[in-house]
Amino acid sequence: MALMGVRSTAPDSGLVAVLMEDGGPGVIAVPVGARDGLLLSATDDLRPSWAAFFAACVDAIGSAVLRVVLDVDADGVMCATAELDAENPTQSTPVPCTPSDALVLATALSLPIHATGALLRLRGIDLEEEAMQHRLGQWRQVLNDVP
């Protein structure tokens, strides 16, 4: 997934980080707070101190942060983990965190962001689906009709 930007959902009601699936049409919106939204949308090298501290602690124990994973729990609530390198090369150790913290961490450390299939099915917007294509066509027509 790639971070496309941070947008307001409606006046005074919150922010979402918009992520697009690598090589695919899937899009998800991850709710973020104002502080995290500012960090994610910053154009300079604004990095939270906790991300560097976390990476240094992980490094001190002989591990590394591999990626962040966005998922949904059994109740369909969005959740996330930071995956750490494990002794077994075929496994990783998940460390639970909030979805917005996962995105800030991934951005600060230039980590890959992975969204599970379950998250994309439950929360994703597939721009290829027929209903979405129809709606986009209607929007294009409205825009073409504006003088």
C-alpha cells in the first residue's frame, strides 16, 4: 500500500489517511488524529521522536522492524501490527499498535505498508467494481456539464 495523502472526512469530523494498493485498484481510508495527520502530510523531514526511539530499542535487542500490517479483528474493527524480524527467517513477531501509529511509523522509517485481504474486503473501495465505475462515469458527466 502507498500513502496517497491525508483528507478531511467532513468539516470538523476527522481525518483519514488514504492508501492505495500497490499495482491494484484497492483503496482504504484509515482514521487518524490531527497530530498523526500533520505528521503524515508533512512535506519536510518532520519525524516523531518515538519512531526513532522504537527503532533504536528494536535494534538494541538485535531485531529490525520489517513492515507494518493493517488488518481487521474478529469484530471487523481496524487494527495494526509492526512486524519485527524473528530468529526464524520464515516468521516475524507482530507488535500490536494503532493503525495511525503504524502509518506514522512506516512513514518515519520508510517501511512497507501491507493491508490484509480481510481488511480490503471489509473496508476497501475497489475502483474496478461496476457500481464504482458507474458512479465515476456519472461524476465525469456532471463535471463535463459545468460551464
